[in-house]
Amino acid sequence: MTPTTASSGQPNRITKLFGTDVPVVLGPFGGVSSVELTASVSDGGGLGSYGLYGYGADAIRDTAAELRKATPRPFALNLWVPTGDEPATLTRTDFDQYAEKLRPYFDDVNLPLPEMPDRYLPDYDEQVEATLEAAPAVVSFVFGVPAPELVEEAHRRRIVVVGTATTVAEAVALEAGGVDAVVASGMESGGHRVSFLKPAEESLIGTFALVPQVADAISIPVIAAGGIADRRGYAAARALGADAVQVGTAFLATRESAAVPAYREILRSPAAGQTVLTRVLSGRLARGIPNRIIAELSTAGELAPFPAQNWLTGRFRPQAATQGNTELMSLWSGQAASLLRHDSAADVLAELMAGAEHR
């Protein structure tokens, strides 16, 4: 199922599907997506993506409106499919005990311990309704197969649906579920491992082993993700059967990103040469640069499950970011950070597309 050849000037299945000029997708970031970066990638001919984790319906509508003001080009909105472990069922006593373990970090950023919320996440059905009403060119999903009626309604509204797989079996399930394209996300990717058929720890397949297997197993377009940061990664992914690439960390380090300066600096530092997989910050497995909070919480005993742990650490992590305290932030990063060379989204796009000349 080899895709047609594509370069910056030659369309392929993905560019035709998305209505873009080049087969490059911005990885959607949970918590650090920005309108400016999303619009910059779309304006540059790729598909800008915006992560909606934690966004309620009104915030989704407002964000989509801002994106439409910022760019006339296609963009994607990204949602997390519920997996059944949210919202976490915790008693107030449990919540207070889990919060107490995090007291030193709240103290460090001069915040009080939070009260137990009524809920840890917005209603998923309301998120979906608002996203479909916003009618982006593309809606993408992680952590599962979107419901058939959701896919049908998206298609009725002429919205392209993209799913995300970390194994061949997940890619096959997504195609059977009616999605239009699949992101094959290798374990090199930064941020959360979005596995859904088996535990994430049992789904750690490298990008360049995963992509050709997925390309052979499904008939719809494949988007390679994980460890791709320059022209060589682009060319390799395309040679292995990917119709496009999805890139996160290289764009996260640009000036258009919502990442604070201290975060962007550490992505370009020797510290980014090492990443770890950890559950301690959110309750789900994610790849990031090790720091003090990961080291300390890794030996802290039982922590709150997702999404309660993500909610709890999410009360102090933004304050730490404002203070430039990278020791108390979630420094999500893929394994190719040492390859970062460019400060603007336009330059990252140009670097990636230079790989089209070397296939």
C-alpha cells in the first residue's frame, strides 16, 4: 500500500485529504498548544493542530474562532477519547491524602493545596458537540476509536477524522472504525503514550518499526510520528510508507509555541538528550525530560490515578512555568530534541520538506 510520491509541490493522499500543500502535521499539544503556532504551520502549507485536553465547550468554540481569525487555511482540533478510567473515583479522604504528598511543590510556588473539584475533566460529549459545531477541516483523536455515530456526523459535516495508533492492531481497529487516516505514533514521541488496546508499557514500538507495518496493514493514509525533527526523519518516514509526518518537539521549541522560554531553552540543552517514560505527573505514561519532580515522585509511593493526578499537578505546574521553574514542570519531549536547529515554525517546515528532495 505504498503512497504516491509527494514533495512540497506534488500532492499525495494526505495533502488531498486535508487540503494542505505539504504532508506535515503539527503534533497537538495538551496544555501548550497556541493559536499562533497552529496558524503558522497551517499558513506554511502544513496542517496546524490544536490540543483540546481540558477544554470545555465554550473554550473550544472560542479557540476555533481565534484560529479562524488567525488563518484561512485548514487546521485540526484534537480530542482525547475516554478510556473508562476517568473521572477517577476518589473519596475526599483519598483526595486529601494524594494532595498532601504534593504539598512541597505547592509550597515552592506559593500556592495553597486545592480543594477537591466536582469533576476532573470536561464532559466528553459536550467537547465533541462543540468541536463538530466548530467544523475544523480535521478532527483527530487519541486514546481510542471514536464512536461510529461521531465519525458519521463528522463526515456529514465534511470533517476529516484522524485516529492515533501505537500498534498495528490499533491501526487496524481505527480503520475498521471509519477514520480517514491514522497517525502511527512510535515510542520516541514526546508526551503521553496514547495506547488503548493494551497497556502503554506493552505497546512501545519504535516509529521506524511501526510505520511500515501499519502501512502494510491498512489501506488509508498513514502519518508517521515520533523522533522526526529534520529532513532525514521526513525522508525516512516517507520511504517506509508514510504519507505524511507529524512533528511535535521541533515545533514546540519555536518562538510561536506556547512553551515558556525556560522550557524552550531546556529542549535545546544537553538535558534534552535524555528522556524517560513516567506516570508520576499525570497518572498515564508519558515521555519527558527528567527533573526534580519526576525523580521525587517516582519514589513517593502510591499516587493519584489519572485524571486526578493530572488535575492535581496541573494546579502548580502552570505557576512553576510562569516562574521559569523547570524542576516542577512537565517537560514533555521526544527523543530527537538534540536535532533541533530552528527557531521558527516556517524554518522547521522548510527543513522537513528539504527531505522530499532526498527520497
